[in-house]
Amino acid sequence: MEENCIFCKIIRGDFNTEFVLENDYAVVFNDINPAAPIHMLVVPKLHVESLNELDNEELLGKLMMTVREVTKKIGLNSYKTLINTGKDAGQEVFHLHIHIMGDKK
Ligand code: AMP
Ligand code: ZN
């Protein structure tokens, strides 16, 4: 948990963000500035700055399975996933997250 991290604050419940899904290791919520009709973020409960800092293979697998879990939950069969890593690639929030973007359910 990082004091000044917006996603850690969301996970802590500071903004009463509605979670589309929560499990033991991640939360999923809607992106505040959606780039597609359906745009969710899968965010690990553990604060890791980016993919470059992640040394936990098991967690990465669990996050991808969370993508499966949440898309199945909302009936989204077709979607894109994206991980921005580093400023130059467009990463704005330095707490690892997987974007899920889809057009229709
Ligand atoms: P990235 O550019 O990969 O770091 O993505 C950060 C994403 O987080 C952007 O798509 C933002 O719209 C989204 N975002 C930032 N703050 C919030 C928030 N408070 N609630 C939901 N999404 C957020
Ligand atoms: Zn964080």
C-alpha cells in the first residue's frame, strides 16, 4: 500500500469506487475516462509500479485469469487487453493494471 497512489486509495475504498469484480488478489473497476464502450481496469491489490517491477509470475497469471473471470461475468466475449509500461508508452498511473476494452456484450 502506497500512501500517494490513486489505485491503492481506490482499493482501500477511499472513493467508494464500485468494483465490477473483486477477488483475493485484484479488483476490477470501470476506467474513469473510457476509450471504448466497455473499458475496465484489472488492478492487483499488491502495489507494483509497473510490469518492469513485477517479479511474481504467479500474480501475472492470476491477473490474466481475473480478465477471464470478469469478462465472463459481464458476458463480454470479445475484447482487447493492454498494459502500458513506462511513461513513454503512456503509463500515467504507476500501479500495475491491465486495461480491458470491448465494444459490445
Ligand atoms: P495508464 O495510462 O495505462 O497508466 O492508465 C491509467 C488509466 O487509469 C487511464 O485510462 C485513466 O483514465 C484511468 N484512471 C485514472 N484515475 C482513475 C480513477 N480514479 N478511476 C478510474 N480510472 C482512473
Ligand atoms: Zn498503488
